[in-house]
Amino acid sequence: MVAWISDEPGTLASLLTALKSQVNLASTSSYSLGGNGAIFSGFGEVLSDSTNATALQGMTAKLPDVSCCQVWESRDGLLVDRFHTGFQAGVGEPYVILPARALSETFEGIVRTFGSGGQTILYEQGLDYGKSRAELYKEIIGKHPERRLDDLTAIVGALGYGKSTATFEPSGKAMTLTSIECFECSTPTHTGRRCKFLLGMAVGIFSALFDKELAGEETLCRHDGNEHCEFVLRAKDQQRLF
């Protein structure tokens, strides 16, 4: 079921209380729509055979803080969210869900077709993508990205690029990014492919965040048998990053 509710304190609790006698909820989620209310969604099993989707939808829609509601019944035990398509990040952007292996295999195919030129393509695409995302990250983490690297790596990890850490050299002239679950290494390589897209993305993001032209290299890769991938970024002018 999905319900559009008011985004006021106590609204969600009231909805859950009303549903408690009707449905055994297996999982729920809710998120704010800013000034346009909030969305509640959940999967569950009705507690009575007399409660069907139509009855549950009618009961929920009559609650004072519910603007509208939709309820669907499972088919042969299959539950599918028929309201959401893909998923949305907190900033309201729609995303397409792809298995990490599928994307890794796609990159492998690009390098197989274009050789070393394929790796250049992946790097350049990652670079452009990173620069374009940096504006969003600036809004999220503020004017001093060097103080919030943990938050930035958490965002990147939450989006499925792999858990990562970021540290600066004492001189401030280089930073090291460690990717523990790099998605580009999700499948084996037979082309000598390395994590060029992520390298480009990292260079693009931090070039924009630090307002400097950076260069980067991958110093460790899981494709070489290492436990993690490692990227080192430096300013092209050899000065401090910030």
C-alpha cells in the first residue's frame, strides 16, 4: 500500500495505529516531499479474510491526515511496489537500478571492443559525470569539503559505488581514496581493464570541489589480487589541494 499523508508530527504514528488492527506490516518506508506532504508505503498481510484491498484502501483514505491511498493485492504470493518506479535519492532525482555485475560487464565489453581507447572513454565519462555531480555535493556538504570527507564517501557508498575512505597526506598535496567494494571489480577482467570510470569520477568530483585541476592514478586494484582499490589524487600544479 502507498498513502500520501501530511508531513506533521504524529501523522505517521496515527496511520500505523489505525493499520495495526487490520494489517500485519512486514516492511514500511516513509519520506518527506518537502512542503507537499509525505509518502508512506508498506507491505503486509491482512489479519482477516474479510479485509480486502478495496476495504483497506477505503478505510485508510478516510483518515484525517491521508490525502489519498492505493492498495494492491499480491498475485500468487508475489508482492510488487506498483507505485514507485526505480527509486529516488533524497534530492528527488529518479534513479535506475542496475546490478553491479551488469555494469562491470558492460565496461568490460567497451574495453574489449575499443582496447585502450575504451579505458580512455570510461575515464572521460567518469570525469564528466564527477564534475556534474560536484555541484550537488557542494550543496549537501557545504564550502569546506576537506572537513566532511566521511560524509561524502558515505553518500558515494550509499549510491552503490562501493564503501570507501578518504585521507589526506600530511603535506595536503595529495589524497588517497580507498574503495573496499569497487563495483568495477564485480566481475573478472580478461582485457586488463582497471577502474577508469571511478578514477575519472573521483578526479572530476574533487577537481570541482577544490576548484583545482587534479590528476589521479589507480595504485591498487582488486583485479590485480589486492583486497581493495586505491586511487591517489594530486593537484596538477603540485600545490596543496585546499
